[in-house]
Amino acid sequence: MRAIETTGTLNKSGLLKLDKPFRTTKPQKVKVIILYGDDDAEEVQWLNMLSNNPAFDFLKDKEEDIYSDKDGKTYRK
């Protein structure tokens, strides 16, 4: 099973209209997960929760700083 992420709008009848159409080679059944609410507030809440989680304390160790700004290649869309 593959997944895509896109946005859309639910109308008063409960019908979902995608902001960008998803093209497929043939009609097929899909699973849909609908997330709603204030995305920005939830994202900030998740980031705060993760940054304060002691399970990630090992990332604060100097030994974990193995990459620099010179590593990797620049990605451009």
C-alpha cells in the first residue's frame, strides 16, 4: 500500500474535494484519513512535546554532532 499527502475541503454534505487532483491509471478504492483542526497549533504542540522528551536527550551530546553545513547537497524544487 502506498500513501500520498494532500489537502482538501469537506463541504456541508460531507463530501471531500481535494485541492490538487490525484491522477491514477485506473479507478480504485482508497483509504482516507481526515485530520482537521488548527494545523499550526498542533504542529507547535508536537514539536514542543518532542523537544522536551527525555528519550531524545542523547541528541544533545556533542558526539552526536557528526554533520556540518558543508555536508550533503543543496535541494532545490
